[in-house]
Amino acid sequence: MRIATHATPEGTAAYRDRLRGQVAAEHFADMDGLAASSIGLGTYLGPPTDEGDEAYYEAIRRALLMGCNVIDTAVNYRHQRSERIIGRALADAVAAGEVAREGVLVCTKGGFIAFDGSQPSNPPAWFEETFLIPGICTPQDVVAGCHVMTPRYVRHQLEVSLANLGLECVDVYYLHNPETQLEEVSGQEFNQRVADVFEALEETVSEGKVRWYGMATWSGFRVPPEAHGHLPLSEMVDIARAVAGEDHHFRAIQLPYNLKMTEAFSAETQNVGQDTVSPLRAASEYGLATFASASLMQAQLASDLPPRIAEAFDGLATDAQRAIQYVRSTPDLDVALVGMSSVAHVEENLALATIPPAPSSIF
């Protein structure tokens, strides 16, 4: 049986208030009325094994108790295993009375072709049987050998994700690295595909299966306008408005941001009116929630940081904490996503929940 409803202002406020005195009040951001933890749990890395699943299960249960109410995943992460273990962990936490579904933001993504639990012995045959014969997509829909962005495919993948997660509704559903499409299609064709998928996602909102939708990108919003694969956020917002008016549900973006990859904050790659601003500033101007992926750059920033970083974040115990504190403290950023595949990672990283983000003056 799937868990009904979604994150609500009342539910997330109750989650925050339950932790009063245990975490800093500033640890939670106001995300269009939702109290969202400034650190979210990511589930990208780790082996697609039963042992990896169990480690994530324990990590998720612990994170929910320590003040993390944002969980990020994708249908292709660990061959669908990440979604499935989130579903089990969340269901058990709800059943145990540790959290309410309304207190947790669950975010997932669709676009990349996802194997089912493990890599098949014959991927082409598996793809034909799973997607081509049922008519979920055609060979012409596949871009770069791995990516599909059509209404029927996205709807199918959303249903797969909902089943994996054991949910009736996800809080944010992202198009996953949509700039991949630009490897083979024109900008005009890309915008039409975005419009078609946005229309389908607006329908899923009306059906109660998605609360918000967005774009989770790698390079699209960070690279300059003249670069191949650049995504103009203004155009994406205009497409959403054309599809659904001012009350559209294109409400979130995700992009990499960390001490080494600072473009989301420092590079002026987006236009808002006559101004050229950073992706984070543009998203804020358009009223979009912002999520940073790769906050630790897949653990590369968890150790051996320069001494000046330790000086800037005096009082923190580890380099991982310092790197996360930098990200979660950034102006115009709502949530720093951090891969946490073990209880040890959770306890180290979420120790930050007990202190406020750093003052914006450090930037």
C-alpha cells in the first residue's frame, strides 16, 4: 500500500518544531511555506547490492531523526535500488511514529534509462522488451544512447518511481539533466520537447502525483550562454507560463555547487530582465526553490582542504563539515544535498544541524 499525501506547510513545521532545542532554528529554510532542512540526503553513490541497500536504510532512518527532512534520488540511481530503499525506510519511519509523510520532502528524477535492480546481461534486448515493444518510447526518442524526454516516457518513469517509493505523490519531480537532449536536437526542438513534458507534468500535478516539478541539471544552468548545452532559465520559466499560466508548477532547480564548482553562485550565466546574474540569483528572482547537488563533489572535498577553509569555518570538526557549511550558507540556496550512504556519514554531516549556517558576509 502506498503512502498518501505529500509534504505540507503544517507537516514540515511539525517536523521542525519536534526538533526544537536539538537543532538550530536557522537549519530550516522557508521554501514557499515548507520548512525544509538546509541539508538533504542524496542517494546517488554506492554499489547496487543488498549490503548497499541496508547501509542506506540505516542512514535514512538516522537522518530523519537528526533533522534531515529532504531526501533526493532518481529512478536510475543504483538501478532503482535507491528509490526502493527510500520507500522502505520512509514507510518504516512513518509506521514507527518517527516522522509523518507530510513532514518530509521526497524528490526524484526521470530522463535517463534505468536498469531494474542490476545491469541486464543483454541491455539492448532488455531495452527492446521493456520500452520499445510496449510502446513507451521509440528508438528515435533516445538521445545519446541513454536519455529520453517525451511525455509518455516521463509519465511511465514517474509511475515507476512512485511504485518504487511506495508513495502516491512526490514533492519534486525533476527532468534529469535535460541538457543531454541538446547533444542531438536543436534549441527549437528542445524547447518544444520541454513544453510537451511540462504539459504532461502539469497533468500529473492535477492528478495528485506530483506537487512541484523542476529541472535537475549538471552543466545547463552553469555554463555561459555561448556554450553548447546552455539552458536559459528565463526561457524555461516562459515555457511553463505558456503551458500553465502564472500558476504553473515549475518550481525547483538542482545544479552542482561546492567549494570547487562555484558557478551556481559566482558565474553570471542567466538573464533576468536586463540584468545578467548567477543561476542561484536568477532562480530566486523567478521564485524557484534551489537545491545544490555534489556538495562534497562525491567525497573529493571531504578531506585535505586548504588551511584557509578551516580558518573561515572555525569550530567545525572535519573538512566534510566545512565544505557542507560553505554550501548550505550560500545566499539564494535552499538545500545542500549530500550523499550519505552510512550512519557514520549522517552523524558527521548532520552535526551541522545544531548550528546556524554561516553569515552571508563570508561570501
